[in-house]
Amino acid sequence: MIFASDMTNLFYLDPDPKGQPAVLLLHGLGADGSSWQMQFPALIEAGFRPVAPDTPGFGRSPSLGKWSIHKAASQLSNLLDEIGVISVHVVGLSLGGTIALQFALDYPERVRKLVLANTFAHLRPEKWNQWIYFLQRLVLVHTIGLEAQAKVVAQRIFPLPEQELPRLALVGSISNANPQAYRAAMRSLATFNVVSRLAEIRKPTLVMTGERDTTVSHKNQRVLVDQIAGARQVMIPRAGHAASVDNYEVFNRALIEFLLD
């Protein structure tokens, strides 16, 4: 079921409001809450309440003023207040993972467990071709526009011929994003750095890494495991940056096992 928040104006998917506890699902850059649809059945079957908002400026949610990761975390906390959820498991992928980290730092009392998928505390490409990729994205989004950049991103994330459907879906969602919010989100990701604060996180944490992720290096993701006390890591075989889509069955098993543990 799709809902619109009266207080925050955020749209969110809430397919099983009777489930407990809630699992807050935070999508990647340019995607929206529907990108978690492959996780809904598994979470509902396990008894959870998946809540997948469209981050401000993406999907159906308007961009509310100046965009930042910190502000996005604040708006999500307000959304939970509105729907009567006190504490949640927080799951974030890529951009959603940075928002999840910020949420865990700003609202630790609201977090039960934390799942960080293909994300980072501080983005530093390890290879020259990764620098070129991010520079290309930055140039395209500030010149030609979102649609041209969307094709580059979607092709990198879903490169295989059999991934045409998710590739086209990602092109569509990126192309429909608010351009100002998208550019601001890219700038926020480039400057995001909470490495020095990772030791503050005292919640059970799982780092999920796509074996073939070419967007966020394994070294960047390993920092999360090394700096968050007790954090574990699981490698999703044959999965790229969108591990929740391109190997969702393994992703779901690891996710549910961690949340039920």
C-alpha cells in the first residue's frame, strides 16, 4: 500500500502495517521505495513490517528545501513519529546506507539493528577508473541532465543482457528524480565522512557487500566492519552494487537471518 505523510509530505510503501517490528528500508541514489519490492515478501513472511519511503526529492516525495544526508535522516525520524513507530531495524543501500548511518548516529535510541549494504562512511575510490566514473557522472548531471547520467549509472549497475528490466527501471526512476535534489545528494555523498564517529554505533550491525560491486570498493566497506564494534560482514556472491536486486534471494536470506538472530 502506498501512503503519503501529512507532516513530512514523504511517500512511503507500507505493505503490512500489522507486522512487528518495523524495518525501515532506505534506497540508493535515484531509486525509490519500490526498489525494495523483492524484499517485501520475505520480510512480511518473517513477521516484519517493511516501510520503504521515497527519500526527499526522489520517487513521489518532494524535495523539501536544501537537501542533505543529515536532513534526510531527520525527515525520516519525523515520518516514524507520524506513523507511530518508536524503534526500527534500519536497512540502507548505497545512498540509503549513508542516511542509515546518519540516522543511527543522530537517533540511536530508535535503532534496533543496522544493515549497511554496498555503502560507506567515507567514499574514496581505489582505482583510477572509479574516479573517472564518478567524474563522468558529475559532469553529465550538471550539463546534459539526469537522463544521460541515468543511462551511464544503470549500465554500470546492471551490465548483463538479462538485467534489461531492472536497468530500464533504474533509468526511469533516475530520470524522474528532482534534478536539484539529485545534484545535492551527489555533493553530499562526495563530502560525507563519519569514519571518526563509527565507534559511537553500539547497535548490532551487518555489512552486506556485493561480490561484484564496482561502485563502492570492498576496502571502503571494510572500514565499516573494522570500526563498528561487533559488526559482521556477508559477501553476496555474483551480486553487484544493487545486491538486493541482482541476487535478492541470497540477500534476503542473510537479511532475515540477521534480523531474527
